[in-house]
Amino acid sequence: NGAQLVANIICEIAEQSKRAASFSIEAATCAGVLRDKSLALLGYFEKVRNDAEEEAKANEDQQDQEERGAEDRARQEEEQKKKLNEEQQNKEDNNEQDKDHGDAGSEKGSLKEERLNRIKNHTRLNQLNSELLEIQARIKTYVKSRPQIISGVSIRKKEKVFGLIEEMISNAMGSISQAWLETRMDEAKSKLWFKTLEETLDVLKRGTSPDIAVPRSIEARLLRQAALIDIDMLTHMVGTQLRTHVMTFKPKLATTSEEQKLKQDFDNAISHLKALAD
């Protein structure tokens, strides 16, 4: 019986050892599978990271290309404007030289020729203006259909543009206030106030006129640029701040018809500004 008991114990130990060995093999197999899965997962994460970096780089390159394209278009437009101004100045200089070199005997013929030249120059300028308006309309249509080709305006650039607009409007309001003060001291100077206001409105008219491709004044060009950036802010500054100041500091001698005309001028300017931004 003792020997049988020992034999049974040995068999039991052998069976348990066999099971332990089997469990070890299974554990090693699971560890190998887990390692392979981990390596595969790490490879996937690496691929995702590389794809994200490539996509970010591609987007950055595309944005750089769009910015360069916008800069090239702006430079070409500026060159066209410069060329137009140079041609106009050269023609005016040539006309002046022809006038200075003309003798008294041919004065009548020179004047006639000068008038013809001026008519030709005026016709040419109108033609160039029409061509520029057409080009601007095509560019606007193209940009509207593909807005992604132009990058957004940065906050710094917007603040710079509207800082200049605010300075321009503040100067106009200061001039109007000064003219109003002089008119109050001497009502005979009421024409001075209207003349000052007319100069301010002239800038608005030239800057917002849909018939002028390239305004000559810097202020008018600045108004157009601001209209393209943020039309709501610009119309508030012109249509609310400036108009309220004008109507507050108008002379006592201003008639009802003159007040209506002032309001209509401001309404027209606002409408033209909104048209520029459309």
C-alpha cells in the first residue's frame, strides 16, 4: 500500500508538471501575439502621425502659394495703375511742351491741336478705365467662385487698415467741428462749413464711385480696401459716427433741403460701399 501511494503521488506530480508546461507554452504564445499586435499598433500610429505631418505641410504649402498668388495679382494691378498714371502724366507733359514750343503765328492751330489731343487723351483714359473695370469685375467673379484661393485677412492687417480709416474720419470730424465753431462766431462764414463738408464728401464719392476703376486719392483707395475687409464696421464708422457728427454740428442757417441733400449723399455713399463689398 505504501508503494502504491508513492506511485500515485508521483503520477499526480507528473500530471501537474505537464499541465504547468502546457500553461507556460500558452502564455509564451500569448506574449508573442501581444508583442506582434503592439508592434503593428505602433506602426499604425507612426503612419497616422506621418500622414498628419504630410497633410499639414501640404496645407501650409498651399496657403503659401495662395498668398504669393494674391501678392502677384495685387502687384500686377498696382503696376497697371502706375502705368496708367505714367501714360497720363507723359501725355500731359507732351501737351505742355507742345504748347510752350508753339510760336505766336500758329497759336490758333496749336490750341486746336491741343484740344484734339485732350479729347484723344480723355477718350483713351475712359477706354482704359472701362477695361480696368471689366478686369476687376472678372477678378471679383473668379474669387467669388473660388474663395479658397485667397487667404483671410489677419487681425493685425485689419487693425492697421481700420486704424487709418479711424484717423481719416477723426480728421474730417475735427475739420467740420472747427468750421462749425467759426460759423457760430460769424454766421457769414457758413459757406466755409459747407465747403469743408464738400471736401469730405468728395473723398467718399470718389472712393465709392462704381464708375472709377482706380481713385487718385489715397483716402479713396483706403475706403475701398476697408470695404472688402469688413463692410459692416466701415458703414458703421461712415454712416453712423461721421454722419451723426455732421448732422450735430451743422450751421443753424442750414435749410431743410440742404439737410435732406446731406442725408441723401451719405445714403448714396453707404450704398456704393456695400456694392463694392458684394
